[in-house]
Amino acid sequence: MFSGNLLPALFVFLTMFLTACISSPVKELDDINFSEILALGKVIEANETRAEHEIDLIVRLYEVPIFENDCFIETHGICQNQYYAAVSTYDEYPETNIFKITQKGVLSNFEWVKDERVDYVKLALKMDKYSKEAINNNPSLLNVSSVILIELTPRSIHESTEKR
């Protein structure tokens, strides 16, 4: 079926292909629950919010309620959300990725931070630790507000937090 000279070349190609697959820039996809994002997620079209500068990437935030909290007294409610950032280039063959944002809470606002780098955006997310409904139901909860700076490229995310 294969000639003797083709078999070593096929082995080398297969080895290189599998190595490239293992070293792919997409990481920790096992930690992302796509079914929850699609079924329960609220889409926040970040590009529809006016920025003072040109934006090189398409950015969407997905807000997925967390059901495991017990901050409501004797009832069930949503205390916090998990957020995901989906990013894509505008190219003919766009690079795309989705990242889990480590900070959980309730997004109250976000702003674009000006930066002139190509295929790079920075967002300042203003987030509360608990929802207003949870605090109204359980006044003993200590609500902490934070500003999370998120730097996104199609291949990476970097987060830093500023507590207030």
C-alpha cells in the first residue's frame, strides 16, 4: 500500500501534526462549560458600546448565572455570575477564542481603555461581589466592588484587579 520511502515521511508528518495540536494556544477549554453559556448565558455585545478609539477585535461577554451559592435566606436566588470573554479578529480567516474570567460577581458597567496595539483590547469591568437582590435579601453580605482590567488578544487574556 505505501512504498518504503513514504512511510518514514508520513511518520514525521504525523509526529509534527500531533505536536502542533498539543502546543495549541487554546488552553483550559475543559474549564469552560459551553452548554451553560449557550443555554443560560446573556450576551453582552461589547463592540456596541461606544469607545473613543478604533477597536481591532470583536469582543462579546457572556454572563452565566451561578446556581451553587446559598446567600439568600431560606430561598434560592442568583448571587453571582460567571463571565466569559469571546474574542475574534476581523480577518478573512478570523482567529477566535473564549476565556473564562476568574472574578465572579455581577457586572455593573464596563469601559474600553485606549490602547493603540494591533489585535489587542483592554476593558475595565466594574463588578460587585453580589447581586442587589442577594444583598436586599441578606443584609449580612459584605458587598465588595472591584475594577477588573482585562487585556485580550485572540490568543491570551490577562487580568488584574483593583478593589474599591
